[in-house]
Amino acid sequence: MIEWQKRITIDPEKFGGRPCIRGLRIRVTDIIDLLASGLNQDEIIEELPDLEKEAVLVALKYASQKLDHPVIAP
């Protein structure tokens, strides 16, 4: 199981509080945007050589969990 909490940081002083891969200046949205553009995991690593393959999966897991939240109707 991928635990995004150990790999993603959110710091109001960096990137306006947007989630980033721990220790790198790479935002989760950067990875998601590259995936949405059609790049695969290996191509993303080629574009962002400091990134590890697991970080791509962590970014996806983070995005999935943040988007999949219950909506409570009034």
C-alpha cells in the first residue's frame, strides 16, 4: 500500500501550500499534468530525473483520495 502521507508535504511557505513530493520542488499537479498530457511513468522520470517511480504512484494515490470524498446533502 502506498502511503502518500510519508511522501507528500504541504507547506504554506512553499508553492502557496500546494502538495509537493517530499524533498523536491515538484508539485503533485506537475505529475498529474504530465500524465494527463499522455506521458507514461518512464517519460515523466525522464522529464523530472530527481523523481522516483514510486512518487508518480504516490501523486496518483494522493489525487485519488482527495477527489474521492463524500458529499453530504443538506
